[in-house]
Amino acid sequence: MNKQRKAVSRFLLRVLLITTAWTAFTPTEGLATTVSEVEEEKAKAEEDYENAGKAIENLEQGREKLASETEELGQELTDLLVNISILEDDMAELKKQIAKTDKEYQAARQRQEKQYEVMKKRIQFLYEEGNITYLDILLKSKNIGDLVRETEYARQLYEYDRDMILDYEEVRQDVIARQERLETQKSEMETMKEEYTAQKASLEETINTRKTQLTNFDAKLALAKEKAEEYARAVQEKTEQIRKLRAEEELRRQQEISRQLQERQRAMTERYQDGTPIKSTGGTEFGRSVADYALQFVGNPYVWGGTSLTNGADCSGFTQSVYRHFGVSIPRTSGEQANYGKEIAYEDMEPGDLICYSGHVSMYIGGGRIVHAASAKAGICVTDDPAYRTIVSIRRPWQ
């Protein structure tokens, strides 16, 4: 079709040129009458013809470029809308989790205060009664029966006091863990808000820029929104399936909620209690090397826009800098990283793979755990649930 347009345009220009040249040989007032003047006008007409041909080619190229940009715009808008939709859902889910954690935290605080009051009364009683020793029991006993009964009573009191202290300490640790989890979730929410603001700004800039370039922009935007809703639903359904599988695995692996909280807290504090560094498991030697290198920086700060593994990095700056150490160059932002390298299925994940969410990215280290620059509160940390947010894509950058 483009070639036909060019041919027609060139034919019309030739007709114009011939007409101009024929007219030039007609001795009319105001027109050239000498051979040299005719040749000059012929040369000018040929130059005009060449310029007109170039103009047509430029117009055709511009039209083709605009058509290509229109197609790219549709995909660009769709991707932005999908990410924003997923992020909005994740923020809503995290808001529910914060409310639930806050409720559990307040309940744990009440249990702690109640046990503390009981302990205070017990301490007051011991202070007022004095410290009862086995010698006191022996001297006050009238016979062997009294001695046995009094000794058993003292033993039971001792065990009661010991159990009370242990119970109180367990409740106190539970309160600390829940408070830490609550603060971490709130920090994650703040990070999500920053991501959301950045994505909304990118979308608005794209819309404002393109709206002036395309006549049917509103129709394309509506189509992009429709596709975005469809893609977002598909992504969320897949993530929900992953979460169910994770829940089943977690149920088999851990039965008590208190133990889950303690393990999560321990995973967030850089190292195991015996001082042994956390190590990646499974996968290839290269992937484990990448993951183990990333784990060296657990405990370092999260900094929005940062790329320093020691002084602070954001999520994508962290993964980019880790891979740069191994000579693998990956894009800077989490959105770009979600489209880089080989796409991997959830069940095929290996250490070193990048798990991409809307506005966030983490690295899988094996054993159902990830390392990532999570938030200003958590910093660079280990988390034991790769599907703690909606997964957009899983990528293996070196393939």
C-alpha cells in the first residue's frame, strides 16, 4: 500500500513537470523564451520533484513510526495499569494484615499485663512472708507426715513460681515479636506507597505525552484498561494458587503459631543463633554463589534509589549490584527486571532467580526463602515466603 501511494505521488509530479516544461516552450508574456531559461526552469522543476519525493517518503516513515508507537503505547499502558492494579490489591491485603497483627499485638499486651500483675502479687506475698527455707519447714514440722506434706508444698510452690516466670517470658517474647512484625508491615506499607506514587506519576506522564500525539487515544486507553484488568486477574489467580501450595507446605512444616513467629523473627535478624551464616540450598552452583553473595549483606540498610550493598540500596538496586559483581548486567528498575532474562515457573525456582512483584523484586535463596531490600524498617533481610506479595514474574537473569 505504501509503495502504491509513492508511485501515484511520483506519477502526479511527473505530469506536473511535463505540463510545466510544455508551458515553458509557449511564448507567453511573463514566461521564459530562451533555451537557457527553459533549462533553468526544467532543472528547478526536477529539484522540486526530488524534494516532493523526499517529503512523501518522510511522511510515510512518520506514519509507520506513529503506527509502531501506537502499538507500543497500548502495551506500555497495559503494563503500567496491570502493575498499578496489582499494587493496589497488595496494599489492600497488607492493610488487612496490619489490622489483624495490631489486634493480636494488643491481645498479647493484655495477656502480658495480666501475668505481670499476678507476678507482682506473688512477689509481694513472698516479701511479706519472708523467704521460706527447707530448714524452716524441718523445724516447724511436728512429725514426718508434716515434713513430707510441707516439703511437697514448697516444691509445688517453687515449680509454680518457675512456670509463672517462664510463661511470662514466653508472653513477653510473643509481644516483642508481634510488635516487630507490626512495625515491619507498616514500613512495608510506606515503601509500597512510594512505589505506587512513582508508578502513578509514570502513568500520568505517559498519558499526557501521548494524548497530544494520537487522535484516538481515549479508545486505546480504554482498551489498555480492559486488557490490564484481564491480565491482573490472571496474575492474581496464579499467585493465589502459589499461596495455597505454600500454606500447605507451611502447615506440614510448622504446626504452632508461636514457633512460626520465632522462626520468622530469627530469619529477619541476619544470622542463626549459633553464628553460622545463612546459606542457599539447591539449584546450580552459579545460582547458589549469587544467592550466598547476596546473603552477605543481610542487615544493611534500605535506601530508596540506592545501589550500594553496604551503605544502602532499594530492592532493584540491591539485585542489580549483586549481579554486577558476577559480571551480569541487568536493568535498574524492578519493572525492567521483570522482563529481563528467562522466565521461570514457580515450581522450577532456583537460588539466584529474581521474584518480581509490582514495584518490588527479591532473590530466591532456596528452601522457600528470599533475600531482599524490603523496607526502611527491615533493611536487607531474609523472608520465608516468596509469595508474600502478588508475583508478577520470576526471572533467571543469566539465561
